[in-house]
Amino acid sequence: MPAFFDTLVGNLMVPTILFFVLGLIAAFVRSDLSIPEGAAKFMSLYLLLAIGFKGGNSLAQHGLQGDLALTILAGLLLSFLIPFLAFALLRILTRLDPVNAAAVAGHYGSISIVTFVAASSLLELSGITFDGYMVAVAASMEVPAILSALWIAHRYSGSQDTGRVPMRELFANGSVLLLTGAFVIGALTQDKGMQMIAPFVVTPFTGILCLFLLDMGLNAGRSILNNRHMLTPGLFCFGLLMPMIGASLGWAAGAMIGLQTGSVFLLMVLSASASYIAVPAAMRIALPKAESGIYLTLSLGVTFPFNITLGLPLYLWLAGLGS
């Protein structure tokens, strides 16, 4: 047990996580610290480009591996099935109506790309390798959860007026498009491309991630303060329990496929995270009657801070047990 706590503390003591904690503290003490919106948008685009390009370059270096298709299939299945587990847990722990429960459940089947980027950075700082194609797995897990949420809402709400999200809007989502496009470009240009833009996508990466997570900490803390009246004990417990359930499923899938420690960890993180960008946009169109304050506060104000501060070190320790 002492070894576990030593590992946990060691994984917590990295700049990226500590800057996120600083943002939380600044929000809770109502500091006027802020990151300009334009700068935050640029940092988001930069991180998506950098992680996608480096993932594609890594795939080009190691070639197509046999477990690529299996891992993407596992990601698709996890993204589709997790909302059903989340919906069942919400019905046990809370009094949410079916439409709100379905909207929340959809967020937990999808992914937080920022959590994925932070997890990738933690692996690099720890010197742990992972498969570059995990970027493609992340991109594939955005959409299935939305479809599951819509089916659940239609099935259990007894209403025929649940909206539809045009598939073009799902697949043209800016985050997914940039991440996937950068991945393909990195794979096509290989080492020549990496040599050309390494000073941009490698050297400043951790510093920009620290600033971005500082901003995310500010946003998460302020979301908690502004919407704390919506956080019932049952919802709060769900926001902490569901990521651990998702991580356990990701660990089981990664172990069955035989992924290396770093890739198992990333699959756990993808399964444990909750979307607060792509899915909220889809839910506003598809389930307009759902309360955005509930699903945004849970995903951004509870699950995201838990994953960044305690979840990542815990999942990394668990992924290492199987190695």
C-alpha cells in the first residue's frame, strides 16, 4: 500500500496536473485570473494538431499493427455500451427523468479529448511508450455514445419528439476533424514532416498544455460554483463512480487485446472521461428539453477535475499492474 501512495503522489507531482489544480483554487477563491478566449481557442487547436500529428508519426514509424482494428472495435463498443450502464446507474442514484438521464449518459460514453491529451503528456513525462494509433481510437469514440443516448431517450421517455442530429454535423465536428486530419498528415509525411515542425509540436507542447489546463481548472471551478445547486448527492456520486466504472471496462478490454501498459492506460482514460464539447453541442439539438446545467456541470465540474487530479495517476497505476 505505501508503494501505491508513493506512485500516486509521484504521478500527481507533474506541472500539467498542478496547473489544473491552481486553476481550480483560483476559481474557488474568486480570483480575477483569466485566460483570453482567443488564446484558449488557439491553445485548443494547437494541442489537437500536435497530439494528432505525433500520433500519426508514431504510427508511420511502427507500421500498422495487428491489434489496431481490435482496439478501434473495442473503443466503438465501449462508447456505444457505456451510456446504457450510465443510464442505469443514474436511475438508481438520482431522480432524473429519462430525457435528462439519457443526455447525461451520452456524455459518459463519449470522450474528453483534453483528458486524453493530458494523459498522453503524463505518459511522455513518465517515459512510458504507447501506440500512436490510440489517437484514431479516440476519434472513433465520439459518435457512438450520442446514438446510444438518442435511442435511450426515445425508448424510455415515451416521447416521439426527440430530435435528430445530422450525421454530417457529428463527423464534421471541428475537434474530431482536426485531430483526425493531423493524424493522417503525420502518418503521410513521416519523419520528414516531423523534422519540419518538431520545434512547433514538440518543444512548446508541455508549456502550452500547462496554460490550457490552468484555463480548464478555472472553467471547471467556476462551473461548480455557478451550478452547485444542481449537484445533488446522487449526481455528485455518479460523477465520481462512473469514470471508475468506465476505466475498469477499458482496462479489461485492453488486457484482453494484449495492449502495452501505455495503450491500456489511454483506453482506460478514454472510457473514463466525459465529453463537454462535442456531446453538449449534439444534445442541444437532439434533446433540447434536457437541462444543459446538469450534464455540463457533471462532465466539466465533477468528472473532469476528478480525472485530471486523481483519476490519471490511479488509472496509470492500475494499468501498470497488468504489465
